[in-house]
Amino acid sequence: MMTRIVFPPRRIPHPLVTLLTLLLWMNLAAFGAVTNSLDARLKNACAEKKIDDRLNALANLAKTLSLSEIPETLAAAENLKQLRERIVLSESTFKRWGELAPADAFARLTEMPEGMSKVESLRSVVTEYARKDVRTAAAAAAKMKPGRSRDETVPMIAEAWAKTDARAAIKWVDGLPEGFPKEAALHDIAPE
């Protein structure tokens, strides 16, 4: 004897139920978009109770920034209460900017006053800039004002360039005017 499986009749939902379900889904999607806004993400990161968790949340927020969110995030970083929070968000934002548009990030950084925050941010941006377009990065570095930022940038570019074309890197370093960190750059290209 064969067993027959009987399925319950399929119900077609009432049009009003369908409409309400659709509206609810659209509202939830809109709410998701709102909670994913930069302001909401920043508030969530700053709401972390423990400082280490808060700093990690700020750094992670910066990793997901779009290019259009970067100026707003840099401005928001300056308004944070704690110095550590400002530094972490600012440096992480510059690092992200360096990934997305290193020439623009580098140009903005060179306008900043000398300081450790500038130097730290340049370290991540210069690496990416040199990787994407070492000749343009070298030209931009050659225009930098004297200071620790330039003293660290030139050897980093020379070292990155030497990995792909050591002769061109040495020629560039030799052609730099006096006052540039030529010896440090040459040492990074060919350490003794």
C-alpha cells in the first residue's frame, strides 16, 4: 500500500498583510542605513566603556571609511575629548586615506605642522604612495619643507623604490639638494 502525502493548501496572504510586510522590511532597511551612518558608527565606537575597546573601535571604524567620509572623520577626530582617541582616529583615518588616495593624503599631511602625529601618519601613507606611484611620491617628497617628516619620508621612498629599481632610487637620492637626508636614504637602499 502506498502512502499519500497531503500538503496543506497554500494560503495566499491578504494584500494588506503583504503591504505591511513590505513596509516593515523597507523601514528596517532604512533603519539599518541610518545606524550605519558615520555619526552612528562614531557614537557606537565612543560608547565603548573600556578605553582599549574604544580605541580599537575607532581604529576599526577608520578601516571602513569611504573616500567621501574622510574629511568629516578628520573633523570629528579633532572634536573628541581624549587625546588618545583623537590620535587613534586621526592616524587611522589618514592610513585609510593613504590606501584609497595616497597622493591626496600625502598632500594634506605635508600641510600639517610638524609633530609626532604627522610623522606617524606619514609612515603609513608614504608606504602606500610609494607602492602605487614611486616617482610621483619621490617628487612630492622632494618638495617637502625641512623637518623630521621629510627626514623620515625620503629614506622610506628610497627604500621602497630600491625594491623595484635600485639604480633609479640611488640616482634620485644623489640628485636631492643639500640638506636632505641623503646618507640615511642611501643607507636604507644599501645598508653596510
